[in-house]
Amino acid sequence: MKPFPPKNPCPCHSGDTYMACCRPFHQGKAAPTPVKLMRARYSAYALQNAEFIMQTTHRESPHYKTDKRLWRAEILAFTQQTEFIALTILNTTADTVTFRAGLLQNQRDASFTERSTFKRMDGKWQYVSGVYD
Ligand SMILES: [Zn+2]
């Protein structure tokens, strides 16, 4: 994970500082809502925090991998070739978040809109899957 100053603006683009936004979740606090977890996962990608992505992916998720070394390498490869420039939350329900992620890869627009589904496990929200809109 990249070192990141706690008082800098949060990489999830909420406008809050990192310490007032996603940092507590990266430090192990349970996200109280799917949208907070979604934001924390976005900022974890931006900070190349592969552990957080793996820990918050539900075991039933199609993205879940038992080979953690391979999975970590794939996440890091994605984060290292991507700039995470914007995040807009479009809609939320009890267990879904629809968002637009603004991404750049090799200076090209790689933005997408996704509706993610979340499930609680052991009292913690986890990411299950997403569909592109
Ligand atoms: Zn944040």
C-alpha cells in the first residue's frame, strides 16, 4: 500500500480528508453501509491496497480467488496502470450501489458505470459482484 498523508483529501473524492473518510475502514473498522464500503474499496484501489480489496470481497463473489498471491498481483497490476480521477455515486439501495468511476489508463478514458451488490458476512459488508450499466 502506498503511504498517504491522513490530512490529504480522500482518494475516493468525497471532499473529506482521508482520516475522516476511508482510512478507518482501511484500518479495520467495519463499514456501516454498502456505499461507505464501496468508497473505501475505490480509495483502496487508488492507494494500491490489495489486502483491503481481497478482505472485502465476499467468498461467493466471482472475483474471489483462493490463490492470494496471484490475486494480489492482478490487483496491483490493475492499480499500477490506472489513475483514479473521479467517483460519483448515482444510486443506493439496502444492498446495492450504482456509481460512475472515472479512470484513466495510458491517458485514455477507462471510466465505467457499475451497479455493485454487497452482502454482510460476520457483521461486515462485503462486495459480491457488479453489472455494468
Ligand atoms: Zn474516502
